[in-house]
Amino acid sequence: MAKVTYLEDKEPHPRERRLIFKNVDRKGWNPSLKKYLSDGGYKELKAALKMEPGAVTEEVKKSGLRGRGGAGFPTGVKWGFIPPKNEKPVYLISNADESEPGTFKDRYILHQDPHQMLEGMAISCYAVGAHLAYVYIREEFPEAARIVEEAIAEARKNGFLGKNIQGSGFDLEIYVHRGAGAYICGEETGLIESLEGKRPYPRIKPPYFPAAMGLYMCPTIVNNVETLCHVKHVIAMGGEKYAAIGTPRNTGTRILCVSGDVRKPGYYEIEVGKMTMGELLNDVCGGPRKGRKFKAVIPGGSSAKIMRCHDSYKIKQGDKETEMTFYDLPLDFDTIAQAGSMAGSGGVIVMDDSRKMSWVLNNINQFYAHESCGQCTPCREGSTWMRKITDRLVAGTATPADLETLESVAYQIDGRTICAFGEACAWPVESMIAMFRDELLAETSEKNADLPSNPEEEAQRRYLQEA
Ligand SMILES: Cc1cc2nc3c(=O)[nH]c(=O)nc-3n(C[C@H](O)[C@H](O)[C@H](O)COP(=O)(O)O)c2cc1C
Ligand code: SF4
């Protein structure tokens, strides 16, 4: 087995509820099949193989499980889109690209508990009728790829993969596919293109919904690593019991990855909706750094809209509308959406009052300008244009009009692109200007209008003059 570093002294926080991360950094644990079996591993696969495939999907529907990759789409509903009788093969892909900045949960599953994911995949493949599945692992995780490859070989040797799994008559092969090293490879249709050996240009939806026209134009399910692990626990408990964890419509547990200006950054698995933002930041993560106050939070990875910590929100729960402070917001998909952002991939990025928002925004813009696949004009040109403006903002050479241009470019990307990367790069800009307009304006000056707009443009101007 490949060598893995554990943080064995890191006990889970008492407010956590660990299902998926039960074995992560667990004392004496290792990613071998022997260890996994000694802990009851593959029991749920054996149980699922005795059920009708449709009954497995029904349990997942009952569980209310929502995808943990970003959009929070109900997993059972997605599986239900696979045509029940079709001539073509069905594929399943575990999305292990984990490319959203601020998100660092899937890598721990791949490194420390790969059999949990493989078991979840095998159950899911059985449910949707797939006999071939892939783990698409981001290029930057070479160790994870090696560990998962070893786990697949072990599972195959012991009859948990391959032909006639556990005497059930069900056949399944799983392969690791190393990613192509780009953020857009995490977008499901870009990922599929990449898996087919092409550039990861996302496909337009409709018509290319993977469940209908996915890998090699065959029905394909793409699920996040964490989502697939939850499937095992749904089968262990039964859909209804699983649905009792968390809150209605936001069931189960999820792993939050907290980074930035808190005393105890890290990963925390919580019951969805049972913990508030204040409890997470102040109790679990130890509050702000000494002498500092929380200023802003990006709650679901870098593409989620930024939130101010002093704001309050009107949140509808059932028929009731309640006024809540930022700290009172329960951490679930629907509440964070009502508060104007998204719970996304669970990457909670915290900024305190030492942070300049121009710097934060420029950092985000640099990332998106670099990662745009370039297929559509608003995203390709707009992301770079936005980066150039925030480059000027941090350099102190921007004008107030630049801020207006920045905002207008973002709104012209939003909703006008092939894939959701367009929103991913526009939302941070739109929300940052809406929330911190005065702070950003204070860093601009009318006097800067006389300056060349940026060195590249100045060089181009001179070249044209001289030509
Ligand atoms: C630009 C972009 C990047 C994405 N990156 C990832 C990723 O790294 N991992 C992931 O699971 N989903 C990612 N997604 C979401 C996937 O397209 C897809 O919705 C998800 O894998 C579905 O899994 P789920 O239903 O289990 O959440 C990304 C989406 C976009 C638009
Ligand atoms: S929105 Fe951006 S990343 Fe998505 S297809 Fe268009 S150019 Fe590529």
C-alpha cells in the first residue's frame, strides 16, 4: 500500500457527525481492503446485490440525498433520468477532480478510505445498470490515483469487482482516469470530453445532459466522490432513516472545508442544516484570529457569492419568514441560496477585517481568467478583462469608471455562456461590488484616468504608433 500521512491526534469535534469521514485520520486505520473488511466493509454492496436495482434507486430517492459536487441536485432523481431500457451501455463516473478553490474533502476519501468510494460506486452502478465505471482523478493528485488503483486491484482480486460479483451475476469494472490538469475538467461535460481523450470543452445543455448523451453519447451518471460514498450509508440505514439525519430537503451529513481567517481551519462533517454559520465559525473553528473580527465569508467554494458577516436576511422556513443574522443562518443548501449565495462544494472561505477586498477579488479573478477553457467569447474575453481591471485596482491605478466596467462585464458574462463557469467567474465580481462597493471605490481615483490603462495595452499602443 502507498504511504499516507495521518493526523492521528486530530479528534473529530464533538459537534461533528461522522459518516463519510469516520475513518479519516482514525487511529490505526489504513486504506487496505483488510482494514475495510474488518470494519464491516462491502456489507452494503452484498445487501444491495440482493435487492432489485430499481429498489436501490428508490432508497436513494427516499433518502433525499443531494449531490455534494456543487449544485446539490437530488441524486435519486438524476439516476431516474437513465432510460430504463436502452440499447446503449450505461456508464458511471466518480468526479474526483476536486478543483473548486477552497474545497479539500474528496482527496481525504481517496487517500484514506478508497474502498468506501468504490463500494458506493459499485452499489450505484448496480442501481443504474452500469458495468463500466471511471474514477476521474485530478492530475494534481498522483498519490490518490495510485492508492485508488491499488484498492481497485484488491477489490477485484477478492470478488468485489470484476465478473459475477459475490456470486450475484453482476459484472463491473472500474478504471482510474488521470485528469488533464484544468479546473474545467471538473465540470461534468468537460470531464466527459476529457475522458474521451479530447480537450475538456464543456458541451451545451440541452441537449447534452450526461444521463441522456454522456460518455461516447451513452447514458452516463456523473456523481461527486462524497455523494457516491453517501449511497453506501443510505443502503446501510435505509432511505427513510438516512432522511432523518439533517433537516427535511437537506438530509444527511456533509463535509465542510473551512479555510482562511479562523483559528482552527480544517474539515468538519456536520448534519446538514443542524449547525448555524455562527456555531461553525465560532464554536467549531475557534472564532476569529486574535484581535480580529470576521468580515466576509464565501460559503461554497470560490464561485459562490460573497456574504458580509454583519448582514441579516429574511429566510422562509415552511410558511414562516424569519429575520436572521448571518451567524444564525443554518448551513444547508436552501438557506444559503435564500441568503443570496450557495452552499456549493462545501468550501467555506473566511476573511477577517485585515483583508482588502480588492486583493481577494483579484486573486479570484486571476484564477478564473487562467482557467477559462476559451470556448465562448464572453467567458474567455470577459474573465481576462475582469482580471486586468482588478490588477489595476490592486496596483492603485484604477478609476471609478473601471469599477462600472467591471460590473458591466460580469453581468454580460452571467447567463450567456455554454457552461456554468460563466456564472462561477461572474458571481464573485457581481457580489463583491454589491457588498463592498464603497471599499473598492475608495481604492480608485479620477486622476488615474491620465495613466496608461495597463502595461500590456501601453506596449500595444506604442507598437502601433511606431509601426
Ligand atoms: C466549472 C465547474 C467545475 C466543477 N468542478 C467540479 C469538481 O471538481 N468536482 C465535482 O464533483 N463537481 C464539479 N462540478 C459539478 C459537476 O459538473 C457535476 O455537477 C457534479 O460532479 C455532479 O455530482 P453530484 O450530483 O454528486 O454533485 C463543477 C461544475 C462546474 C460548472
Ligand atoms: S463558460 Fe467558459 S469555461 Fe465554460 S465553455 Fe464557455 S469559455 Fe469554456
